Amino acid sequence: MHELQREIERLYAMGQDATKDLGSATAFLRFRDSLTAGTIRAAEKANGVWLTNAWVKQGILLGFRIGKLAESGDPRVLSFVDKDTYPTRHFAASEQVRVIPGGSSVRSGAYVASSVVCMPPMFINVGAYVDEGTMVDSHALVGSCAQVGKRVHISAAAQIGGVLEPINASPVIIEDDVLIGGNCGVYEGTQVGARAVLGAGVILTRSTPLFDTVKGEIYRASATGPLRVPEGAVVVPGSRAITKGKAAEWGLSLYTPVIVKYRDQRTDRGVELEDILR
């Protein structure tokens, strides 16, 4: 894989001249196939820390650079125009991925493990990694390079943000056994620890402080790392009063996510996935 990394880095450094390199298409297809197979990833966990593979993001951007617009789909029913380097993925029954009819789409270059369930309509973008047993519910998005663990439930209308630039920026990380409630938004490299629960409507970004009422802590992103939701935390939407200026006079408050408890047996019963649907 080191040889492929060197080739991708070389082609990316060429800028627009990469379109003139005779080997660029072949190298990119090898790269895209490896992304689709999950043998390379935009981020990986080593010694308990998530590390971004910048060269993988370079390879994804290279695909946009060398790709040409092409038509796809059935013009009599539904047609598309996109870069020919990122066609829609087609699944075989042998892959054991359920894609229920109704307008869902997965781009080539996204890894989708066996036993994943895709409820319509949803979208998984290039560079995303979706592990075994995860459900992506209706109107949900798994953005570019987002890393989603095993047995995650991404509820209806939830948005898992994507990130390609800047190159070194960390993608959104959702670890194993997380429940993401309806209409949640997880953006800008936020990491959600294993077994955490995000209640419906929770929004998490780099600029969002997370208040832990159990441990008496306030979690924030820093110059060296993203916002991270602790393992097992149960997060709900909350608010905090503005104490200065006209906002205080008017009695206004700001949205903030709040940890109200940590996952226990009662929580587990409340969020248990219905295996019969799988």
C-alpha cells in the first residue's frame, strides 16, 4: 500500500497536470477500489487515538480533478450528471448489504460492510466507512470520509457531516454501538465515543461546548483536537442563558448540548435495535 500512497501523493502534487499523466486513471482506480473494499480509510484508530490519513483525502480530491462529467441512469426515468470517477455503487446479494427501494444512493469509494441496512432515501458519500450491523435510516446522510462503527443506528434525517478540505482536518467519527437520534447533526470532525446516545435534535460542531452535568465538566474542541463525546454519554438538546447585554435584558438563551446521564441498563432497553427488521 505504501507504493500506492506514494503514487497518489505524486499525482496530487501535480495539480491540474495530473490529467495529462497517462498513469493517473489506473492509479486512481486502484485507489478507489481499495476505498470501496475498506482496505484503506480516511482515518484509523491507533493506540486509542484517531489519526487522519491525509493521503487518502488527497486521492479522493484527485478523483474529482481527473474526472469528466458523464451522464448516468435511465433518461426515461431518472438521470444524473456527475464525475465519471465516482459512479453510483451497485450491490450484489452476496455482499449482504440491504438497500431498500426508494431513492437511496451510495457513491463508489465508500465502504459499506455486510449486514448494513440502508433505508430510503439516504446517501453515503465517497470516503465514508460504514461498519457491520449499522442502520442508515431515511433522509440520513453519511458525509465524505465519515467513519461509522459497528451496530450504529443513524436515525431519520440525521446528518453525519463530511470533510475533504483542509487535507489534515479530522473527519467525523462515530464509534461502535452509538445511537444517533432523528434530526441530529454531527459536523466538523466531532468524535462520538462508543455506546453514546444522541437524543433527537442534538447538534455538535467544533464551536459547540458540551456540558456534562454528571461529571461537572465542559468539553470543547481545541487547536489540537476535535470535540469528543465521552463513551456511554447520553446527550440531549439544552440551553444556557445569555447574561450580558440586550440578550440578557430580553431573556434570551443559546442552544447547547447537555450530557444528562451515562448509559445504563434502562438506556440499553430504550434504544435496543429491533433485530427482527434485519
